[in-house]
Amino acid sequence: MKHFRGVHEEVISHFFHVPPKEFSRNLEKKKLGIALGATLYIPGSMPNITSKLTNDHLKNLTNAIICLEDSIADSELIEAENNVVHELRLIEQAFEKGVTTKHELPLLFLRIRNIEQLQKLAEQLGSTIHLFTGIVFPKCTTSNAESFLACLQTINLHYSIHLYALPILETKEIIYTESREQELTELYKLFKQFEDMILTIRVGATDFTSLFSLRRPGNRNVYDIKLIADCLTAILNKFTRQEDNFVISGPVYDYFKPQNNMDLTNNLSDFETVLWNEVQLDVANGFSGKTCIHPSQIEIVNAAYIVPKEIYDDARLIVGNKQETNGVLRSSARNKMNEVKPHYNWALKILIQAEIYGVLKENVTSLDFLQHIKNV
């Protein structure tokens, strides 16, 4: 698995000083959480999931969540569950026949509704459950999180596997100010007990806005919705501290360019521009990756995590000189001050990001690269 693996090698060589490296589900947990990047949601009722995931149009996709929760109507649930079990068996058969390999398939996650459904599907899937990398647990609160994590532990032991947990924070207990601090504090204590199991903590901005009868306009990024931005800040404050090992994924932007609106200029569409600007703020505020609801969003999200050459040089300078000095170092670009002590943790994260997403050449921006691959 590798970011931008669908982009021709000549293009990668043209834009990148250091190309993205391959990774797998066996990557160290925090690195893997950072590596997920754009995560595509796929309804569990969708026919031919297997063929779609191996389609050339999704070569830049590194991971997908097969959803059996809000994307599925209650009346279609049984059919969707059966479809997921059927598709997983097709994937396993494809591996056995050598039609495809694990390196060619995105990492797969399953979004369930509740513990009872997870237990039922685990029985139906049997050994094929190992094809998933983790289980996404929606509407996670202090009243259900421990039961879910304990259930997943039991499944891991029973099948001798290691499925990660990906809880989603999206309920009234977290968005309402009178309960937020206590809920986040208790969840933090619980998540610390299961820290090795939790790959990413996800946030559900759509559910948050619903609690206030709001919907984010397509021309606004999520940080413009003050009620949501305030809550996102509190979540980041609680879970992204240096001493912890949590990775927080950014919320979905639920708009995309219509397929019949072909933009043949070098500019992104209006919706894509809003998403691009939002991902810049995700990165600046400490989110890693983002939930996506359309394939056209994948490259936009992942391009935002490519490391500029100047930033890479600063990070290497700071980390490389830590043993010799913990004072100030002048940036090679001669435009900023690098202080080893306050910038060291940032530099370590940048070097992980650079390994996974790559480093651009001098005087090349991630927008240059994105516009090229979107318009080829």
C-alpha cells in the first residue's frame, strides 16, 4: 500500500524530492493512524464492492470503511449485512486464486451499529473477518465504549487476530457544553486503558450539526460553524497531547463536484476549493486524515499531507542536532527560527508524515501536484 500509487512514476519523480513509501497494516500503530489519510465510506449495500475496490479509478485509495450504520436504511439492513459477508468471501477467494493481493487492496474497516451486530457478523464472517483491519464504532459514549472495546478484545482472542478499534465521537454528550468536559475526560481515561487497540479517534460533524438543526453550507468549511469548531477544539485538546498515542481524524465534507461538471482548467471546482482549504486547517490544527464520501475527495485530502521540502529540511535539522544542542538553529531557508526544545515533537511528526506521504521538490507546492494529477 502506498499513497498516490495510481500516479505514474515519472510524475512522482518530477514533483517529489522523497517519494511516498509503502506501508501495510503491520506498520507501528501511530504511524498507521497517520498513514490512513483519506478514508472512503462505502455503503454496505453497494453491489460489487470487491470489483470497485480493485478498480483503476481507486488506485490512490489506501483505506475504506464499509458502512452498515447511517448509510443503510433500517429496511435494507439484513440485505446489506449479507452483502458484506458475501463480498468478504469474494475477496478471500480472489486472494486464494491469485487474482489480487493484499498489497493491491485498500485496508478495510467495518462500521457497525452496535455490539450485537458485531457479534452476529463475526460469527457469519468466520475466518474472513481477518480481512478487516479494524471496526468503526459510531456514536461512542461512556455508556457504550467499554462494552464495545471489551467485545472487540474477545473477538480478537477468539480468532487470533488484531482488529483495531476506531470510535467515533458524535453525540450530544460531547457537543453540549454542560456535559462535554466530563464526557471527554471519562472517555480519555477509558481510551488510555485500551490505547494499543485504538487506531484513530474519528469525529462526526454531521451528527453534531444535526443536534442543532443545522447543515454546513457547501461554500463553508467546518471551522466556520462555531458550535462545531468549538467542540472539535475541545476534542483535539483532550486527545492530541504529546504524551499520548492517539490520532484524531478530521470530519467529513459532504459535498462533491457533480460528475457531469467536468472542469478542464487548472483550477479546482468551488466544492473542491472549500475542501482543500478545510484540509489545510485540519493539518494546522492537528487532525490526521479525513473521512471522505466520494472518490474525487481522496487526492485532495492526501495531497495536503505531503511535506514541503523546506519543512522537511527544518524537521531533519531539529531532530539531527538534538544530541549536540537543544538551543536555537537557523533554518536553511534563512526565514525562521528553529528551537530544538519546543519544535522537537513537531519535527518527529513531520518526519513520519514525510515518510508516508513524501516530500516535494524545492519550489513545488502540494497544490501544483494536486492540480496536475486532477487534470491529467
